[in-house]
Amino acid sequence: MKKLGLIINPIAGMGGSVGLKGTDGVLDKALELGAIPRAPLRGKKALEELLDIKDEIEILTCSGDMGEHVALELGFNTRLVHIQTSDSTSNEDTQIAAKNMLNENVDLILFAGGDGTARDIYNAVADKAVVIGIPAGVKIHSPVYAQNPSKAGQLAKLYLTEKIDKIQEVEVLDIDEEAYRAGKVNTSLYGYLKIPFERKFVQNRKAGTPMSQEASQNLISLDIIDNMEDGVYYIVGPGTTTRPIMKNLDLPYTLLGVDVVLNKEIYAIDVTEKQLIDITENNKCKLIITPIGGQGYLFGRGNQQLSPKVLNAIGKENIIVAATKEKLSELKGNPFLVDTGDEKTDEMLSGYIKVITGYREKTIYKIKA
């Protein structure tokens, strides 16, 4: 019987929908703003991919929402290796659990969280265990994570059934959340973790924006501004490609948040999911978004304010994708990715979409759920 370690960071991702750009150190504020846990559901989604081999697996996990609840709900043979003693989880819980799993000689550790959780796993096991990350946080730059929860479960199944034997060391990246909330991205490399490697299941690391792309980004912004309609609410997503829109309009903006423009004036800055639901409910809205460089994600990475409810209210026909030709070439023909947490929304977004690549220049690009 294979031993599968399962660790869920239940508070991962809770700061995203309420505009906090992370949960580290601001859990109380996130709860106050109405954030709800999403990591356990994403952990469950991954485990569902293993149901047809559940009799061949023993799950070693943590008490409560850190893994026990979803494993028992799905009927897995479950054993606790760590019992959480405080009301809320901490990085110590994650590290203790991972060390205990290592001592139990687990075949694989499956963990749900963000880059901070990956860092905790690295601090606990370094290169002594094989792991797979289930993306559930706000910041997910590390390539230790699968493209979405289902892909994490599928990859785990292939590895546990010995249909994949290639192991690769990948970077554990994390950023300074306080600087991130202030609009600065300070990314650090903390080490390497071993993952079962199959390219179609895992995400690339995030790529930066070279200076040479700035002129292209400016031309894209001018095209978008020239085509803005009066009376339409323009929801401007995060990223360096969308920033020149706000600069050329001479408006305040948040580089890593979501802002709203009406009649070429700022309507709201750094909005939450709740604010966007209110705005999109009875108004004509268009969303301006750019994919994450190197990864290709449009939704589900760092922009959780753009929830399934918001995206369905806007409609795919009102989504404006902006990307330089250089950014598209970095994807090497791979499609844009979406991971909203809702399958119907992901399917709605799938297919093809127009992409603005310059002034009066467009191309058609594929989106894959």
C-alpha cells in the first residue's frame, strides 16, 4: 500500500478575494472583510482524482481542515500524523506535519497552499521527499505547483501507480507580502523541491518583464484607451502590461490590485470581490486582463478578486486580453490557462479570444481550462 502525505493550509488564498494580495499576517483582517476558506475544497478536488485507487493508498494527514476532513469525507484509509492544537493553523503545523510524514517514509506529499506553504514544506523536508503542490494560495510563482487541483491529483495518481518515474528539482520561490501589498514584487529563491515531472501537468515559474517590452505595452494601452466607451465600467486587472493604461490616463492605480475606470476617470481603486459584484450587477462592464508572463494564467493566480461570479457577470465577450508579442512567444505555443475554482466558469472562458498585441494589432489565442 502506498503512503500519501496530505497537508492542506486551510487559510491559504483567503486574502485574495478581499484584495489583500495574500494572507500572511492579515488573516483577521481577511475574515473581517468576509473572506472564506477555499483551500480545503481545492484539496478535495485533487483527492477526487485518486478515488479509483483509494484502496491502494493510506493517507497520512493532519487533523481537521488540514486534511482529515476531506480525506474521510471521500472514504480514504486515513491516519493522523499531526494534531493541530491551536484555533488557527500556522507554518509550524505545516512543518511538523511534513517532518512526521518524512519519518513515516511517505511515497509522496501532496500539499495545498501558496508560495509560503511551499517554503514551509521545503524548510521541513528539503530534497528528502517527493512532493506536489495543489494551487490554493494568492501567490503561486513556484513551479512546484500543478496547473490546477485536478492536474495535481492526476499527477499524484500517475506517480503512485508508477506510470511516471521522472523526478525533477524545481525552484521554491516566495515574495515579500508587505512589499507586494505596496505594489513591489521582491521575489527570492529559497531552495529546491523534488516533484514528479510531466510537463503538461505542472506550471512554469513566473517570468519577469524585460525593459524592451515597455514600448509595446505603451502602444497596447493607447489602443485600449482610444476604444474606451462612455458609460462603461472598465475593470483593470493587475500587471505591468495594464499599468500603462492608468499612466496614460494620468490616474492613480495599484500595480498588483484591481482598479475600475469610468469615463476615463478613476471610479474605484484596489477593489475587492464584493465591490466588483456590486459594480457588475447592474452596469455594463469590460475587463482588461493580461496573462502572467511565463505561465500564461489569465485567472486564478494573484487576481482572485475576479471570482467566478464576477467573471460570469462580465461575460467572456467583454474580456479584453492585452499581451505583447514577446509575452506570447514566451508561452511557446501553449494556451492561456484559467483556474477560477469553478469548472463551469473555466469552461465558459475556454476556447479562443482576441488579444491586443499593439496599436491596432490583434491576434487570436487559445484559452484552456
